[in-house]
Amino acid sequence: MPDLTPRTIVQLVALDETGDSYYRMRWPAVQLAAQAPHWRVINLDATASERYVWAEMADLLVLIQCADPDMLPVIEKRRAQGRQTLVEYNDNHYDPPVWSPAADQWASPLLQQMYERFMVHGDALAVTGPGLERLFRSKTTKPIHILKNHFPEDPLPFAALQQAKGNQIRLGWAGSLGHMADLLAVMPTLKKLLERFPEIKLCLMGNEAIPSLIRVPEAQLEFRKWGTIHDYYAFVKTLHIGIAPLQDTGYNRCRSDVKAVELAALGAVPVLQNALPYRDFLSETGLVGFSSLDGLFERLVGYLLHPAGLEADARCAHRYVQAQRLASQRRERYELYATMLAATPSKYFWPQSAGYHEVSGTPEPGTPSQKLLQHGRNLWQHGAHPAALQVLGGAVQANPFHPDLALAELRFMHLAGLADVPARLSAYAQRFAEDARFALFALAIEKNLHKRAGLWSDLAERLAGLPRCAADFYFEQISKLFLKDLRADPGIYLEAGECWLRVYPGRADLRLEVAQAAERCGRFAQAQDHYRWLQGALALYTDNQAFLGGVSPKTVAAWSAALHGRLHSDWSPAGEDIY
């Protein structure tokens, strides 16, 4: 007999209008409440003041894309009470396209490290597909569950969808900024198709810059600016053919197959890349994907010359979604959540009844740790040093997983002249082994010049192994501290300066300082090499200053990636490697 004990699921979510908010947070919660009407399923805004109490007391806590370090002690309290926590990350945040709106935020190694902390502390990890499962397998020993995106509603009958599309064949693509290079890469192929079949219409939906980038005859182009998820569905309903190119990048390998599901559900035949995200969809529908630009052209020409084949494949894909990919039919989320519930329900008095609830809660800017940090700084500035140390020490004890608290405590201890700073630093550097700020703190307090030089070289070697964006994150702090040392004693630190130039070869300010240090040490040839580099950089800057000021680095990066895709047109299926 099924267990009908009332239970409470709390999901901390971003209540916005993005596709992720609907596919990963809102729609699954609605379906969950329908499948388990005795459950109370609460989507609580992740910034609400109620989040810590509700998170601790929920029968199951689900944290989606969480980076709030104050949730880590909550997870541990829940574990001590026999309650589990599921965490979810649904993007490859290590390797986003640089033109993506999320790229700047995800460039922070501190954010990446915090995500990894949650993967380790949570009881299980949910992802959207096999790419993320492979990527995160090396980050945690906890179980990883693939919870695919499914279509949220029963689609219209296939015949009704086709009738509404009209007679003119509409070939379409839609995507966010993160997909821009994928579109640009296939545009020569699509233009060739439009020349051969001038009667068809190319329909695009996305960033408003797209029409100026693709140069398609106005009569053959229909463009819609990116809007809500409902605007997107309305657009897809008009298409006969939907293309989903995916260049073979680490980020693309970790996408879900939701675009294929949407196209099929809304009556368009999905023309899919032979890529990891679409592997299962292609296998289960029997559709044929493409692995090159020539293959894409042949697939599209085949459909345009044989409309009956187009309709048959579109019908097949629509039937598959109806049978296998409707959220109302899928129970894997319910089954996972049910297995993670503790034996004894929470005794907390919830203000909501059974069913689905979307709760904005009481807005609370900042986190408890941020408030404690500010309180400790205020005490220190007003001369209450023992009280400030007590506040920070208590904060670290309450949340030993927060590197910012540990760093603040170390700084106050050092300023107070306490003798146990080295021992405490050693412990924290081991606890937060990936956080280079602790190595920088060790450098800041090291008095022996030769040891400092060795530490600088060691840190440069360590950062050389990071992605460029992660190394760039630390540059300002490194530059400020290292250049002070280099100017004070170039003989000791010149070798370390050369190490840092291997990490930051394009930083002209660092190169000038190293050139000056080499000259002071009598290494004139070495200095001359750096000055010649600077001469070339200055000439390039002088000739192009006005022009480069108006060029978007992200646009250039997207075009570069698109051209790489055109030149390496054999887009073979993605393999096991994610990076």
C-alpha cells in the first residue's frame, strides 16, 4: 500500500522567467504535487529570509544552482537529524562561451569551488544529462541522478499542429546568446539552401543583433526577438523544420536535449547534431542526425525534396514525445524524492497545505555570514579588537565551510599579533586547498625574502594550470602584492616575475615592471626582449585605439568560434572527454 504520510519538499529556487526556472524548478514541482497530492511542495525564493529555517525543517531539501555558503551548515544539521539534501547543477559552469551572459559570473574560481563544496556535502546530485554526469563524476562521490527535461503539457494532435503551420515551408532556429556561435557556424549552409530553395522561409528567434550578423535577404527571413518561454513555444509552433546545431565544445556536451523535445512536441521535425546531448533522442526516435555541415545540407535538402519524409519524421518525433517525454507521465523525480525522505516526517508547523506553492517570502538582502563579517569589521574599526576576534571565531566555528570567514579571522589574528596564525593558516589552507587566497595571505605575512620568492614561483606554477579566466580572477591581488616585492628587491624576485609572465603573457603593466627589474639587475638582453614586446603592443594600440574601443570582445569571440566550426566541419559525435 502506498505511503500517504504528508511530507514537505522545499526547493530553493530563482523565481524568474528563464527557461531553467520553468523546466528545472516550477514545472517539475507542479507535476510532483500532482503525482503526490499528500505532499506539500514549496518553491521558495532563494533570497527569502525564511530559507534557512524552512531548509532545515523540510523532509527533503532541494538546492538548485546554490552558492550560498550558509546553506552548508544547514545540510550538516539535516544530516544529523536523518534528513537528506539533493543538490542540482544544470550547466557546465567551468567552460561557458565567453559571449554568454553567465560567463563573467562563472569565471570566478571561488564560485566554482563553492558549487563543488555543495556537490560534496549534499547527499545526491541531480543533473540534466549524460554530459554533466560525466563532468561532475570527478567532483563528488555522491550518487548522480539524471533528471531529464520533459515537455510540460500535453501537446496538440499532430494533424492540428501541421494545419496551423501553413503551406510555405518554414525552417527555423531559436536560441539564447550562448548558442550564437552554433548559429553563425551553419549560416553559409543555410544561405546555400535558401539559394537553392528560394520559396522557403528562414525563421530565427534570438538576440536582436542576429539580422545584422547573418545578411539573409529580407524576403526570406523572419526574425523574432527573444522573449518568454511562451513566446518561444508560439514561434516553434510555426516551424516545419527546426535545426539544432551544436559545435563540439565542453559546454555544449553538457546541454540537455530539451530543444529536440520542444521541436518534436510542437510539430517540427528536429534536425539534430550527432552530439552527446541528442544521442538518446536520436536512438529512441530512429531519426538520423548530422555530423558535418555537408551532412546538415543533405538532410535539409532531403526533407525539402521529399515532403512526405519530412512529415513522417515529424510525426514520429511527435509520437515519441507523446509516449515518452511528457512531464505528466514521468515519475523518476517523484521516485527519487520518495527514496530520499526520512522515515519520520518533520514536526514543523507549515503555513501551507498539501499541494504546490510558489512563495516569494520576505526579502532579505545579504546572508548571515555577510552580516557577521560586517559586524566584525565595524568592531575592529572602533577598537574593539577582542570582540571582533570573538565574533569571527564564533562565525568560523558555526560555519567551518566558509572561506571568507576563515580569511577574515586570519587577518584579524595577524593584525592582533597572535602567535598561532601560522598553525591556523596551515589548517585553513588544507581545508580550502583550491582557494589561492590562502597562499596569497601566506605570502603577505612571510618575512623571509627568499622564502617569499619561492612561494611566488610556486603560486605562479599553480595558477598556470588554471583556465585563463580563473587565473585572471586573482591578477589584481597578485599584481598589487608582487610588484611591491619586485620593486623592492629585483634581484630576488626577477625569476618569479618571469614565472608570472608565463601565467599572464598579455599583461603589459607586469611586463614593464619585469623589464625594469631585469635592467636594474644588469640583464640587458632580457630587458630588451620585454621592451620590444611593449613597443609592438604600443604600436598596435596607437594605430587601433579608436577602432578597438568600439569592438565587442564577446562578438569577436563568437565569430572566432563560428569560423572554427566552419573550418572543422566534421562535427563528429562528442566522446567521453568533457573538457
